[in-house]
Amino acid sequence: MAAKLGGALRTLRYLTTRPVSCRLIGTSPSVRCVHEDRPQFPGSKSKFTYKLSFLDPDEEAGIPVYRVMNSEGEMTEKSEDPKIDKTTVLKMYRDMTLLNSMDKILYESQRQGRISFYMTNFGEEATHIGSASALHPEDMVFGQYREAGVLMWRGFTLDQFINQCYGNTEDVGKGRQMPVHYGSQDLHFVTISSPLATQMPQASGAAYAFKRAQNGKCVICYFGEGAASEGDAHAAFNFAATLDCPVIFFCRNNGYAISTPTSDQYRGDGIASRGSGYGMLTIRVDGNDVFAVHNVTKEAREICVSHNRPVLIEAMTYRIGHHSTSDDSSMYRKKGEVVKFDTNNPIGRLRSYMVKQGWWNDDQENEWKEESKKMVMESFAKAEKRKKPNPTELFKDVYEEIPPHLQKQMDSLKEHLSKNEDKYPTQNYEACKEYMYQDLSGSMVGVTRSHS
Amino acid sequence: GDRVFNSPLSEQGIVAFGIGLAVGGATAIAEIQFADYIFPAFDQITNEAAKFRYRSGNLFDCGKLTIRTPCGAVGHGALYHSQSPEAFFAHIPGIKVVIPRGPYQAKGLLLSCIRDPNPCVFFEPKILYRGAIEEVPTKDYTLPLSQAEVVQEGNDVTLVGWGTQVHVLLEVAKIAQEKLGMSCEVIDLRTILPWDSDTICKSVVKTGRLLVAHEATHTMGFAAEIAATVQSECFLNLESPIERVCGYDTPFPHVFEPFYIPDQWKCLEGIKKLVNY
């Protein structure tokens, strides 16, 4: 008996240490090939199972939402309090409210026909300020279009915002794009483009370049829950994870992609549930809690730059405003829903916190409201008066140099204008009365037309 | 290593990642396995890479990006291993499109593309990987972009092509000389966008007859752009209408390839039409 047992044990030991397939040894049905429980497929890290059952996502609880501050502005979990100093918190508040003021005025200006288009950030200010305040100023930002607060935090001026909306001579984007398509080289904010999610795999690539350059910087990529349905989002996540890119993917889940509610956008548990499928560290956060957003972004940044791996943050928030000036959201959602979120918005929550700290009061609130509105109106008035750039700007920056065929086309427009100027709104554009251009030999040639 | 690496299988991801690398300051060379599969990346190339500098007011650019991809007929490639998609890309302001005709050209033109401060798409005729043998200097050298090359001078007919087709045209020129006593000027366009219309027009002013040939389909192939420009610039110099010898307006077939491609016999017939008009 002992010999038989000893023999069986020796066989078992042999079987567990040698990675070969085996047959059942012995007459006892309890003797099994232990190592056959581990699959040998490339990359496998799980076990065999002999029970047929499907993973059912509906059986799982949703990924929890991390928050620090409740809706009354009280720290619910003191250990998670980032203890941000007063100066920084006041800057957070001022930036969120200045953005809010600017949004209100610029939205109105579109309704009045002064600018062609606008998108507000109502309801999402904490996602911008919370995340931006946790990054280093040189971390590269790839945005979607509803992240103006990130620029505001970094120091983009009211003049710069409004000049871009007007596309005037002071627009750093040179009048090329629709309003809110901001960009800033100095502030490391890559210029916005309209196609959705295209920035996402680009962000992965930029992060890879930073990793190779060993410059200690990370990349943050903002996108909405709608854009996350695009193929580019899938490519972005997969590339970032497999190629070890130090990029933070920050999803603003605000409930709507224009008129498409999240119930028509995905079936699973939001965007966060996808992260682990790609092999990414993931967290879901209360996007309306500026301190929670700050905490997760700070931690995510640390993970990125220390371990060169991407992190997915899904910030739950709500788009209080319309998608854009081309949208009337009352057509697809109830007013009561909007009012509910507007009443309990991220700005109010931060203000409650500040008041409880003794850092803010009603007088300061009224004063600041007046001052911020005044600041916006001043920049607005200046921007409105400025002319647009010279029409020849439309031919530049297609390539680094102007190729001969474009030069010819530029010349043909100039010739056309010299004969038909009265048919075009040239008075709104800079230096239209004098057509200076560089001929193919490189010398400047001028043709002046005077108006009596 | 981390300098040359595999990526997940996604052309839109590969090109977009390349754009990001370039924006992040790195020289990026993205490879698409076959030009036939470049289309998922068409949005990134058209809406992003090509417009990056323009839309940002020159604050940002992805000039450090080069995309290289094998193209063209290879004898048995059929629909999805034979395409020549250069015409789609010629319609995108902001990128450069380049096609070499052999090893020596490939090295010089590719290095120019890599160093060019604009995003470039470099199509490599795959049949020439094995089919062309040439002496290539090991030293560094570049060849200019947007400059066509007169590969063989002639007086009677201008033949324009790129990539593999240049060799077909050189063959046709030989036959035309022997059989028709016609001297043909063979021009390799080399860069499709921005293209060197001056060299083509200069040649047509001399010869008065133009034939453009390409494997890509006839309708809206790049020969259409060349023909439109040449008839506009050199109308009175033309002795006969411009001839285009191209692939038929079908997907690229498998067993019918010998009948599909614009071979030397079709080009020769084209020359006869030009001359006998």
C-alpha cells in the first residue's frame, strides 16, 4: 500500500514539474494530471475550466465612482483630501467661473451673429481644472473640443480665446478654423480638430516619443464617451498599452453625444469597463468633484511617468449646455434633467467648500462676478474691432514652403481681386488695398490699388 | 527594440501613432504592409496629417512623418496586393506623394521624404524589390522631390510614367525607335504631389505629342490631372490629343492580369495613335 502510494506520489511530482501532456495514471479516479489545468496557449495566464458558463456583464456591479467631496462641498473621506492651498483653490474657482462667464458671453455673441459658432463648457469645468491642475505645464494635451478650462488654467488669455473665435489678425491659428478650435504651442495644447477621436492614437504616439526622449513628460488625451466609440479610440488604447506609452486617456462622460444619449452609445458599463480589456489601469471618478479629478489625475501621471504605461480615467459628468450653437437640446432631453444637474453643478460645489473654509463669501462672489464679466467684455470689444488676416494667408502653411502651383493660385486670386474687389468684403481684411507678393525668384512685388 | 517595432494590426492606428510621434518630436516612418490596406488610415492622412500645419496656423506640424507602403502589380497580387492608389492621395493638399522607379531612386527619394518638413507618402512598387538590380551608393545622398527626371531624351513623342511603368515606357521607346523610327522622350514623374508640370510641359512643347501611362484605373487616375494641365498650358503645341494608357476601370483581377496592365504593346498602339492622328 505504502509502495503504491509512494509510486503515485512520485508520479504526481513528476507530472507537476514536467510540462508535457499526460494520461491518467493509476486506477483511482482521484488521480489527475495537475498541470493539465493550465493552458499552454501563447500568452495564456489562466486555468482550464470544466464548467460551461458565459461571462455576463449584467451580473457585475458597475465600476465605482471615486469622489472626495460630496455635493455640499464637504470632504467625505478626510484621508483623500488633497489639502490644496488656498491660493490654488481660489485660482481653480476663478478659472472655472471666468470660463463660465466667457462661455455665456460668447454663446450670446453667436446668437447675435457676431461669431459664427461656439461650444460651451457648462457642467464640465471641474474635469478641466481638476485634471489640468494635476499635470505639469509641459505635459502635452490632445483635446477634443470641450476642454477650454485646461487652456484657461495654463494661462491662455481671454484675448487669445476670443481672437480665435473671431479669426482675426491676432488669432494664433491665423483664422484658419472655426471658433473653439484652439491651440497653443507655448502651453503645449495641440490644436483642436473637428473629426472625433482622431487625436487619441496620436496622443499614444506622442507619448511614445516622450518615453524615448526620456524627458519626464506625459501626454493627456481628452475625449467624450461618444468619441470613444470610434475605431481610433480602440487603436489608441491598444497601441498605448502594448507599446507602453505614458499617456493618460481622460474620458469626459457627459451623458450625450449631441443628441445621442449614452444608452444608445454603448451597452456595457461605460468606458471604464473597457480599460482592463486592453491591459490598462483604469479608474472612474466623479467628474464634478474638482478635488477627486485632481487626485486621480495626479496619481495617473505618476503611474505614467514612473512605469511608462497608459491610464484610463472615466470622469462622470453632465453636459449642462447644448452641444453647440447649432444644437437645441430641449428637443431631446427634459428640462427637469438639466435643471437637476445645473442646481448641483461643480462650480457651486467648489464654492460651498471654499465658503466652509472661510475662503469666500457673497461679497467676494458678487465682486468677482462683476470683474470677470468686465474682463470678458473688454477682450470681446477689442477682438471684434480687429480685422481678419490678409486673404493670401489662405495659401500659406499648406506645406512648410509655398509650392509653385499654390503660388500660381495665389497670384490668380490676387489678379481676380484686383478686378473685382467691390464684390468681396475686403474692407474687413488686413492690407487688402495693397497686393504684395513674393514672385518665384523670391523678390517682393507690389501692386497698389487706391480707393477714392 | 524600441526604435523599430511591431505595432498592433491597425492601419489607422499605425498612421495616427506616426503622426503623434512626429508631433512629439520624433522622426517617424510608418509602414503599411500593402498600399491596398492604407484606406483605414485615409482619414488620419487626409484630415489630420495633411492639415496639421495649416489648421494650427503653423503652431504644430507632423512634417517628421513618412509613410511607406508597397504598391503596384506583382504578377499574381489580384485585387488586394496590386493596387496603385496614388491618385487618391494626389487630391490631398498638404502631403507629398513620391514613387521611385528603382533602388537608386528609392534610397535618394526616401531620404528626401524622411528629411522633408512635410508628411510624405512613399509608394514602393513591390515587383521591383526583386525585379530591379542596380548599383546603389552606400554614402548618404538625396534626390529632389517635385522634380521629374528625363530618363531618356527624344524629339517625337513624350512618354510620362512613374514606378514600374517607367521601365515599360523605356521598352516601348526602344520598340518605337526600331519599328516606327520615332524618338521618344521618357520622363519619370517621381513626385505625384506636388508635381513638376514644368518639365512635362517643356517636353510637350518640343515633341507636340504626349502619352501618359499608369497601372491605376483610367477614370480619375493621375494621367487625367496631367492631361488637363498640359492641354491648358500647351494647347497650341499639341499635334494630337493626349493619350492615356491605364488599367481598366475594374478592380485589379487575378488571372486576367496580363490583359489588364498597360503593357508595352498597348503603349505602342497609343504612340501609333499619337503619330497617325
